[in-house]
Amino acid sequence: MVSPEFQISNNNVKFKDLTPYFSDPTFFGIFRLSDGRIKAVENRCPHKGGPLSEGIVSGETVICPMHGLKISLIDGSALPPDEGNVKTYEIRTEGEKVWIRI
């Protein structure tokens, strides 16, 4: 069985894009890192449900705007001393297309 995918244009993912995207029933944030990689994670902080798409990206982490929890955009884990994790989504790019496995 093929997993569903969500597609957007590579041109629509800006540097440090913090735009949340909806793909029922999935809600995720898509981020372009400073080295050009694109990452997608669940848009809900494990601490109190804050919208990660409204946070600040620093290196390979996003900082929750509500309480400062730092989440790895690589594996979705909270950085110590905090605990918790969010779902990460596989990204595939083909030219100007970005595919997100949901």
C-alpha cells in the first residue's frame, strides 16, 4: 500500500518557512533550513500544544513560541533537558516539487 503524499511547489517553501499546511487529518509545519534542506514536523509542541510553525528556527531546531521548548527538525525529539517528541515527515524533492509522506 502506498502512503498518501502531500505536494507543494519547492518555490513556495521559503528560507525558514514557518507556514503551517493542512492535509486532513494531518497538520504540519514545513521549514527550509539555512543549508537548503526542507523538513516537515507535526505542528504541535509536545509540552502544551503550541504551534511550532510560529516558532523560531535556529540551526536544525525550532523553538516553540509558547514556552521555548526546542524541537529537533531532524528527528522530532525535544532537546535536553526537555522531554517529548513530535512526528516528522519524510520529504522528497523532484525539481520544483516537494513531496511530503503523510
